[in-house]
Amino acid sequence: MNLSAFVARLDEELRTADYADVDASANGLQIGPEDGEVDHIAFAVDGVRETVDRAVDADADVLVTHHGLSWGGFDRVTGRTYDRIAPLIENDLALYVSHLPLDGHQELGNAAGVADVLDLEARAPFGELGPEHIGQRGITAESYTIDELCTRLEDTLETDDQSVQSLAFGPEEIEDVAIVTGSGTDWLDEAIDAGVDALVTGEGKQQVYHEAKEAGIHVVLAGHYATETFGVRALQDLVDSWGLETSYFAVPTGL
């Protein structure tokens, strides 16, 4: 497949252009030629030296990641930035990135993947960011206690053997759940206003403890990396269906 056609298909599926004004990440093709043929696509959560090296070793043509290298552009390509970019260019390895578009996709996205794990029904977009959403909300098929919900996530997510933490201030039975993966506690007020029982996200902030306690809502911290493997995995399945060879590189951080 031609690289430009590959990029265009992903951009269309992920509505990349719709997030241009709300995402600091330069989504889409970050590094690479505008054309050329691609046969082998590698996938990983983070665009870092380890995943780049593994993609090079696998003889991949494109590395698709959730977290890329350009967050508002580069002032200088030196130091760590140079060390990450150089092997991409030296080995003709393109880098395609989808940050918030992949968080917010209601079928392929990270929040949708967490919702699948929790068997949520009656789903709707959640996590407003300008005109877009970066999360999902749903109703559990059967209610959870907070311990049951955390165990369900621990048993399924790539947590690197880290425990799922919780701020257990909500109701005994959890039925209404909102999800914003990664660093999603900034949407706690939206979750409170929506009247959900629990907000599931990746990592927390100090002030969230008291905000959740005062509001009587559970906050579940399942790990930034662990909550954001679903999107790239779903994209891998999609690209598999296009007849291209794919690889996935798991590099869990435990954070």
C-alpha cells in the first residue's frame, strides 16, 4: 500500500483533522516521506527509542503510536529528540501518531477498550474538549463493588504487575461509569455533574482526593500506559484487515 493512502485511510477513520485545534500533539504522519510503499506496520503506545529500535529490527515501514514526538513543534532537534528522530530517518521508518483522536474514537479508542473490559452498555461520548469528546460513559451489565471493578481492570490491563488504585468515596454499588484514559482527572467535575458512580482514568493529581471525597464519587487510577493500549491494538486489528503485516510492541511503564 502507498504510504499516502495508508495515512489518508487512518486520518479519515480517526477524524484526525477534527482534533487539530484541541490537541497539542501533531497527529497524523509526524515523520516520513509523503509517498513510498508500506507493507509492515508496527504499533506501540509510545514513540520512544525502544519502540523505534524494535520497529527497525522488525523491518517495519511505519511505526504507529499514541504518544508521538511533536507536541507543538520542535525548537531544536538535539539531545533526546535527535536520538529518537535520527533512527527513524536513517532507517526510512515513518512515524504516524494519533493522540486525542484515538482516545475519543467511540469504537476503536482507548476509552472504548476500557468500556469493553467493564462490559458497559448504553454508551455515550464523555469528556468534553471543545467540540470533541475524548472518553466514554456507560452502564454496567451488572453492578460492581469498587474492589470488583479494580480487580476486573487489574486482571485485564497491561499494568506491569502494579495495583489499580482507587479513591473509594462513591456508592457501594457501581453502575454508571465514566472513562477518560491517561491523565483524565481534569474531567472529574464533568463526571460529578453527570452523576456517575465512578470515573476511571490512568493517573491522578493530589487535589482529586478531596474533590472526590467531598462529591461522593469513586475515582479509579488504573495507570496511564495501561489504560492506553487499547487504541493502538484496535488499529492493529484494523490494519490487519487491510492485508498488511503488523507487529505490536508492549513496553509497559507501570505508571
